[in-house]
Amino acid sequence: MTSLVSRVDQVAIPFLRRWGVPTLRISLAIVFIWFGALKVLGVSPVVELVASLVYWVDPDWFVPALGVVELLVGLALALRRWLRTVLLVLAGQVVGTFLVFILLPHVAFQDGNPFKLTVEGEFVIKNLVLLGAGMMIGASIGRSEVVVPLPTEESAEI
């Protein structure tokens, strides 16, 4: 069984090392392009949430502007351009979504219970994954695509 696992690892791990970060980058690009386009087109389901969250700004221009920023982030991720700047903007946008938990807890939690998320709360908390993906992409900037060989069973015993 161990040799089967080792053989699978010999194939799978180099594949994952090679394609994991590019897959994260493209997936993140798709999410940002899609969500941004919905805001620009005025059909996003989060318009009211954004308007409630940043109540001091007119949502008629702010939500589409946020959508344009998200579109630009997504396009830059897809094209692998300006990643340091784009990831900083991405982090700011994602961290900003967590204001819902502070400014609108009644929208994020059922009956004020922080362990019982609403749909909106779940929508926001999943941004932890987007933030983590951005961090992994950032950690890969400038890294060569060298695949580190897996240890053999003999070297693992040393």
C-alpha cells in the first residue's frame, strides 16, 4: 500500500505544485470578473448589502465603481499583470467585506449568535478563502516553477 501511495505521490505532487497556484489565480480571476460584472451591470444580489454597509456613499455610483475595480483585479490576475498592486487591492476589498460583521451584525448573524451565520454572513465568511488564495498567489511572485523532487523511501528513512 505504501508503495502505491508513493507512486501516486510521485505523479500527483509535482502536478499540484506546477498547477495549484495558476489554478488559484485563474479561479480568483473568474470570481472577481464575474462579481464585478454583476455590479457594473446593476444585477448583483449584494447591491443592498453594499449600500447598507457604506451608507455615506451613493450606491448608484459606488457599486458600479466597486464592480469596475473588481473587474480590473480579475483581469490583471488572469493576465498575470501588476500582481503586487492587484493583490494589495484585492486584500483591501476582501478585508472591507468583513465590516459587515462589525457594522451590520444583525445582517450577518441569526439571532445575534456569531456561530449561526445568515446567507449574507456565509457569503462574507467565504472571503477568507479568497484572501488565502490571494496570499498564496502573492507568495509565488518571482518564484521559479522548479519542481522539488519527492523524497524516496530510502531518504525518508534517514
